[in-house]
Amino acid sequence: MKTIEVAAQWYGEEASVPGPIEYLEFETPYREAYDERVITADTDADFQSAYFSRVAASADGLWSRRVARVTDALIFGQACVVYLPRVSAYLNGHGVNWSRQRLEAAVRENRLESPDAFDVRDEAILLHGPGIHVYGHWIIDYVSRLLSIRLVEQKTGVRRPILIKNMPGWAFAFIEAAGLADRVVRYDKSHYVMVKSLWVPVIGKNGLTLCTRQMRESFDFLRDCYAKDSPRDRRLPHRLVLLRRKTPRVTDQETLEAYFTRRGFVAFYPEDHSLADQIAYFEAAEWIAGEDGSALHNIGFCRPGARVLIWSRGPRNNFWHASVAMAAQARITYLRTSGTDQDYRFDLDENAAAIETFLATAVADRAVVPQHA
């Protein structure tokens, strides 16, 4: 399978590589220094080592806000695979959230056939990709792309239709907040769409490293949008323990809930709250504990210096939360559970010392100062 990688917003990667992709850039590339103090010393040693290796590799990273443009693009499948018939290749890369492996699987599941009929559009913008059903993806990369779409409209003076497939109903609130609801054109996953001039916002991501500046813009944008709906007229807890109703989840969740509530934490199920409520709760919280997952991307709404404790799903843990914590100037402790990523438990005795250190830290004195050059 032939693929063409979209130039990411990373390391000053050239956006003018000869080929079928053109790029529109909105910002002069800027350097972003990663502050390793966002990860506490009590973090799981293996994760800490891997994180610091990534920090060292990304210390001179360059980022910009970028939109790709291709001609005669065929879009198919529920996650919107982009195929370029003229060069017989598919678009892939971190910048469009398509790894080679994931793309190959999507193509197998949604075979490219010769459809008897397909819709044809002269121009459109594509809001696409795996993760469209995941709240956390909307927080950390869909909102950023919505802001890029607004910049495209401002720069070109043209309001183009926005193509979306298989979008959950709750996600429409993000599009409405960006003022783009009247441009959305929804397609069923079985539809084939040919676009003569297709614009694709590039995600500020390189693997598990995210662009701190763009995330900060996204969180600030959402905070401003929902400020009037936030419950600021009542006292909110300063300690939250995030719990999951759905699996996979830690097998001893009830034990963990009891442990943290005895220490003044309030049990918090994010799916029971509106986005405005979640923003307000995370803004008020000084200590947050919870499981690696989508809901913890809300730590981007935290106050500077907030402390976050994350337990893994077995061996699974990621760097995204660290990037989000950096955007919020929070500090984060990663601890590991035992088992597989589908069946795992958190050993309170083994992690007792790290948890007590987390609880004892004076939040107001621990703000992380981001370093940008």
C-alpha cells in the first residue's frame, strides 16, 4: 500500500516537500522547551525514563499551525480515509492521526471499491480521524483543528463545507462553540465523497507528544466559551478522584474510592457532568487522582500548580497527559498498576509512599513555569 505522509508540525519539518500536498501555515515556527519538572520524582521509574528520553529528543522542537491541501481526494470509511487516485496513495502520518498500521487496518475494514456513485464537491474541509467518538480527542486535537478551520476562513475569505462522518451527538457542542455549526455536512460511513480541493487541518502532535501552546489555546478557548455556564456560584471540592463506570477499569476501584474519599477526595464521574461543569470542577481542584484515560485530559483546565496522580491501565500509559499538564502548568505523578491493559489492579501498599508525598505537597508552591523561546 502506497502512502504519502503529511508533514507534521514538528522539528521544523519542511511543508514544501515536492509532491501532491500543499500547505498553508498561520504562524512562524516557534521553539518549545519541555520542562521535565512537570513529572514528579515519585513517578513510575520506567515511565519517567521514557519521558525524559522524549524530552531530550524534543528539546529543540519547532511547531507551527498548518493546514494541508490536496486535489482530487476520495474520502471513504467511517474514519475518513483519504485516497489520492492520481498518485494511487493514501494520506498518513501523525499530523492526520493516521499511523501506517492503523491506516492499513482501516483500509482492510473499508475496502476501496469502484462505487457506482459518489458525491462530488469542488471544495471542502475534512474533520476526520480515529478517535472521533472519544471525548479526550476532541479536547486535545479536534478543538485545535476547529481553530485552524477558523483561521483558514479568515485568511482565504471563503466559508467551506466541513465534512464529518460518524460524529457522536455530544461532539456537536464543540463545533457550535467554534461558530462552525452551519458549515457541517455529515456523511454516513458508507458514502464515498470526491473533493476536487480538500483542506485538512494538521494536528499539533508527534506520536505521544503534543504541542503545548496549541493545547493551551484550545483549553482557554473552551474555558471562555463555557464561562457563563460554569457553576461558579457554589463551593466546589479541591480534591477529586475520577472514577469510571465502563470497562476497562481498575479491578479494585471501590477500594481506591474508599481510600481517597477518606482523605477528603470527592468521587467524580465525568460523564455525569456537562462540559461547563467539568471545566469548573477541574479549575477548582488542587489535587486530582484518576485512571489513565480520556477524562484526565480535563487537567488542561486546572489551575497552575495543581497536582495530578494517574494510575496506569496495566502496562499502558501515555505521554499525552504530561503534555496537557505542561499546558496547564500542573505537576503529574504516574504510578503503575499490575496486570494487563484489560485486567489490572492498583497496589495501594506498594504505592503508599508516593501517594502520601502527592497528598502532602503544598499546591500553591509548586507551579511549573513553562519555558518558551
